[in-house]
Amino acid sequence: MLSLGGFSLALAIALFPGSGEALKEGDCEVCIAFLGKFYQSLERNNVNFNSAEIEQAIVKMCKDAKGKENRFCYYIGATSDAATKMINEVSKPLSYHVPVEKICEKLKKKDSQICELKYDKQLDLTTVDLKKLKVKDLKKILEEWGESCKGCAEKSDFIRKITELMPKYAPAAAKARTDL
């Protein structure tokens, strides 16, 4: 009777795997995208695929990372202010050419926050009405461009700054816009 109960438990585990198995669509968006870009840069630069060189390269790439990618780097310990060091959980599998999806799956088991990171939705500047956006969203546009609006006090100031800089950072959108 006891062996039948054990068999039932094993069958249940086999049929209903835990949450840490395969990634669902949209899981680990930032992890997969960042590590995918990183792996391609390693191949392009003909880096020797050993753990030490990969760790150096990822720390170097993380210095330039912004936004969600910087947060990802913080979680794996590739930033100077990181509290933990899980960078070897990335560098060692990459040295064996393990697919980035599998690496992110393993990282999810260690720290679920890694797979909760998602990129912010990109605004279509050709069609969006800047007057209907919140000031927070207008500031985010400027921040993505690496610009700031010193002395901007009102929403109209931010809109003016964005329209001034749009030909430089989004020339196609600037050309397509007719309402400004």
C-alpha cells in the first residue's frame, strides 16, 4: 500500500512539474535579451570562451547598461554596488555555449526577481500625442535619449524640449509628425 502511494506521488510530480521548469513566453525578457546581445558581442570580438574572460567582459558591458539591464546586472553581481555575486552562474555556462534561455531558467531558480524584469513599452513618437502624456512619461523619453530638461517647470516645457530634440534622436518620427 505504501509503495502505491509513493508511485502516485512520483506520477503527480512527473505530470505536474514545479514552477522552476521551462520558461513561459515573456518570462525573463531582460535576461534573455541582455545575455543574447552579450553572447553575440563575445562571438563578434572573438573572445576566448573561458569563465574569467567572460566575467571581465560582462562586468565591462554592465558598466554601460542602463535601466532594466543595469538592474539585471545588479542582480547577478556584475555591478560594483551589488550585494551578491552570481556572475559565475552566467559566465561558466556561457563558456560551454549553453543557450541563454537555459541560463536564465537556472538564474530564475536562484533569484526569481531576475525573470520579473520587463522592458518598458516603447512609445511610437510618430503617432503619440505628447500633450496627453504624463510628465513622468515625457521625462522618461528625455532620459532614454540621455538628455535632461533643466529649468522645465511645466508640461509644455518638456514637450518643447522633446520637439527640439526629436530630429536628433528620432528623425523619422520628427519627419512624420504634422501636429507640432
